[in-house]
Amino acid sequence: MELIVKILVGVLLMGSMATVIVSQRASLITVKEQAARAEQGVNERDRLIATLKAADVKQRQATIKLQAARASMAVTLSEREILIDQLHHDLSIRPWAVAPLPDAIAGLRQRPSLTGADAYRQWLSASHPLPITSNGTDH
């Protein structure tokens, strides 16, 4: 009888050990799947970080170019403002600057108030061509 009890206890222990092993195997598979998903998430995050870093580098380069262009424009603006101020104080060109434009030239600046493409086309068709002047040079 003792032998039967020992065999039954052994079988029960083996059965419980098999249950533990199956449970541990299922847990191991679940953990491996979670680790694979986590690794995939980390890889996607790393790719996103690399993409964002590249975009940041491009953004910084574009900002540097814009700042350089802005500085260049500021210098040009300053030079032109100085030139305009100098021209305002230059008495030798004042009579020329205040003289009215000749009628032929002033007519070039006149524009009728047009609304729409059809009105513009009609105005172009009806406008008179510039007069041909002969200055003795042939083209």
C-alpha cells in the first residue's frame, strides 16, 4: 500500500509539475510576444526621432538662410534710404525731380478702372499703339 501511495504522490507531483511547466511556457510565449511588440514600438520611435531630427536640421538651415537674406535686405534697405535722403538734399537734381512728366510718358502710366478679363481684353484691343519714331537707326 505504501508503494501505491508513493506512486500516486509521484504521479500527482508530476502532474502538478507538468501543469506548472505548461503554465510557464504559456507565460514565456506571452512575454516574448510583448517583448517583440515593445521592440517594434522602440524601433518605430527611433525612426520617428531620426525623422524629426532631420526635419529639425532642415528647419535650422532654412532659418539660417532666411536670417541671412533678411540681413542682406536690411543692408540694402538702409543703403537705399541713405541714397534717397541724399537725393532729397541734392539741389542739383531738384529742378528735374519737380518737373512734370511729358504727356507721352504720363500717358503710359494711366490705367482705366477695369473689372474682369473681358473689359481688359476690350481695353487692350481699343488702345492705340505707340507712335513709331524714326531716329535713323534700322533694326
